[in-house]
Amino acid sequence: MVELLGPAEIRGLAEELDVRPTKKLGQNFVHDPNTVRRIVELAGVRPGDVVLEVGPGLGSLTLGLLDAGASVVAVEIDPVLATRLPRTAAERAPEAADRLTVVGADALRITAADLPASPVSLVANLPYNVAVPVVLHLLAELPSLARGLVMVQTEVADRMAAGPGSRIYGVPSVKLAWYGPARKVGAVPRSVFWPVPNVDSALVAFERGPAVSEDIDRQRLFAVVDAAFSQRRKTLRAALAGWAGSADRAGELLAAAGIDPKTRGEQLAVQDFARIAAQA
């Protein structure tokens, strides 16, 4: 039997540890058990799954993942929180506590070698200021990561899941699409957090799909994407001039890729960017 954390337990743990949530680390702790259960269900966590959780904080979502039968690798940058989490699991999920491993590290720097097992899923309440970099870093470093569900700021969720032609479609949208499809799967009310954040939150689910192109180096493609969106109002011929060496050369590469040089970056799918990168 796993006892999930409610508002009183969250505040009690924070008081015990003298934890004062900081904006710098994006610390907003979930204190609603129903929200935790909903996240775990939407993530499709199955018994025996190895799940990577980034920023477990006081352990609300960790306990929910353990309750679903998963083995949890929790990456926590705050040493005070990282030290307390195993004891919280032992107290509230005694029969599942041995399925939790806490890694004290920065998620933006971890590699597969830093983890005790290969996770198949990422399930996390991510700090808003580093959400996209964390997801992209983990997908690049952990080939075993097949799917994920993350809670992020609503505006970030919209950008992550946006498609070509959308006003909010941009670098995060394309780079995440390189790995596979992403979709926004639900909103999360502010009231389930402590402290209450100043922004709305949403859940984004993603899956690792087949490679867009086996022949295209990811970094080469990402360089094209960065250049294309660095000056959104300009045509691709102008925006890619620095990357290609000149506007004329950019126009030649675009034409060779079958793309109108007058097109703008937000009109292209990841497959289009791959064709451009293939010409370089």
C-alpha cells in the first residue's frame, strides 16, 4: 500500500527540511493525489517499467510511479531533497521502496552511464525554465527512452506540440519532432501546486519514432533549424545565409532540396529541414 502525499504532508516535509521553494530551480510541488494518479495513468506506466523522473522534489509523483509498479530512477539536483526521498519512500511505500534509486545530479548533464538502469519512459514535473533542454538532452543521451509524459508551462507545452504553419511553431517543435510525435494531453490547474505558480501548466506526451532520416546527422539538422528560426520574419534564403555562407548559396541548397527559397521556417516540417541539411 502506497500512501500518496497531500497538502499537509507536503508542507510538513518542507518544514522539516526547511525547504523554501525557489523560482531558480522551478520548485512547485504537486500536493494533489488525484493529479498524481492522472499523470501516471496518462503516461501509460506499467508494472516493471523503468521510469526516469527528473526533479522529484518531495516525492509526490515518485510515490505514484512506485504505486503503479514501476522501478523509478529519480534525478534530483537539490542534495537536501535527494537525501530525504528514499526515506519518504520507505515510510509511505515500504513494499516498493527498493524499486527507487535516487541520483543526485543535474539532468542536463547526465548520461546513460550515470544511471543504474536503462529507462523506457520519462515522467516528470519539469522546472519550467529548463523543460525543453532537459527533454531534448535526455532523448539524445538515452536511446532506451521510448516515450514520456512531462508537466510543463502551458505555453511551453503548446510550442512542444505545435505543427507547421502555427504561430507558435518553432525550434522546440521541430527538434522534438525529430525524435517522434508529441501531443498536448491535458491541462493542470494551478491549485494542485504548492506554492501556487503564476502560470498555467499542461501535460505533453511524446514517443520516440523511427528516424526521420538515417543519413542525416542530428546536429547538422538542428543547426539548420536554429538558423531558420533565428530571424522568423525573413525568408529561408535570408535566414539561412549565415549557415550556408551566403544568401545565394542558401538559395541553391533550398532549390536542391525542392523548397521555395521564399518560404519561411514555420512552414516546414522536420522532414523538410532534413532535406535541406542533406544538401550541405
